Amino acid sequence: MQHTIPGISVMYNFLVIPFLIGIYLLFTSIKKTGYKFVLLLFVTSLIPAVFSGQFISIQRALPFLLPLIIVIGLGLDFIWIKLNWRYALLTFILLSLYSLILLYRSYFVLFPIERATAWNYGYSEVSDFIKRNPNSSFVIDNTRNPRNYILLLYYLNYPPAIYQKEVSPIYKNDYYRSLPPETSYRFSNIEVRAFEWKKDPCVKQILVGDELSISEGQAKEHKLTEAYELKDEQGKVIFKGFETNPELKCRGNI
């Protein structure tokens, strides 16, 4: 979701017409050396993105932008020549204004709302909740965001000098060869890891996670009390905090 802007693709929808015209001109003029080079670039520039086995990254498709711009430019040049220059200029101005309106709508209106969670919205608010409860212990679920501890350290203004003393010496002395990385982290009154349902409900603490971390059924089963809820701009719950009740859940084990 971080790789997209709502309502905007690689090119605006009205650019499809000059793109198709450019493709037509490219193939009908294939005997010209310059057009052969553009066609070759058009095909080969997609190879890094097509044959990559990793999750899509826009960086792998960046080489494709050059031939794409050239092809669209061929179509625009053809339209400019065929139309009266006054009509062409008026069309250019209107489409430019239209594209700016779409960009403003997508980037400044829709993007902060629809892509907020993809850009880790909510960790600042969770950190504020932790600050308001300094005497409580917290377990933050990191199942779907394994490096979210960095965000908590940042928003909590946790002193780097203190955290460096708490980090395993293995990672301080041989960071680049110490694999695999840790999956759980502890600092201050916080643990960042996956929930352990056999023991976590038997410790007095607050469990914080996203909408998939703790279901209503799990909350009832483990005698949890809701202590915190955070919603995004669309009203969707993105974080919930539940306080454990060991005296109810684990009475025989205390």
C-alpha cells in the first residue's frame, strides 16, 4: 500500500490516447533506427520488474518510465501537429489543470486517510497511551510489523544510550553477520513480541495490538478488559489495548 497513491496510476487516464497513438507510430516506423532503440528499451526495461521474485518495488520499474515518456511524447506530438495550435494549447491547459486537481485530491485528501495505516499511523498515539500509564507493563504485538519497536523508541523519545546498553551484545559487535534478527525486544516497561496466550494472561499487564491481534472471543476467553482503542480517519479500529486479569483467568496458578 505504500507504493500507491489513491486514484492515480503510473499515468493519468487521459494519457491512454497519446500512449496508444505512440505505440502505433512506434510499430509503423520500426525501420527507423531511433524507433528500434525505443522499442528495445520499452521491452528490456520491464525485465527487472517482471522476473523479480520479490514483492513489487517501484524502483525495479523505474527504467520503464523513460520509454513510456517517449512513447506518450510521440502521441502528443502527433496530436499537436494534427490539431490547430489554438485547440491544442487550450486542450493542454485544461488537461494540466485537470491533472493538478486529481493530484491534489489524491495526495492531499485521500492519501492521508486511505494510506495512513500503511505508513504506520497510530504508533504516536500508542506511545502517548504508554506515557500516560508509566506504572503499567505493556506487551506490543509485532506479528504483522516485526520492526515496530523502532517506531515506539522514536515516539517515546527513548534515550539511545540506554537502549544501546539493553541490546544484545551480539548485535552490537557483529551486526551484519548476526542473523536471523531478533523477533522480541524489551525496553523500559515494554515488551515487543508476539503474544503468548499460555502465559501472558497470567501476568498483570496491558496487551496492545492491531485489529487482528486480539479477537472478541480471545478477549472473553482470557478474561481481558478493554483499556484502549484507536481508530483511523475512516473509523476503522487499528489498535486495541486489553488489560489482563490474572486473578480471574489464572486463579489456580497464582
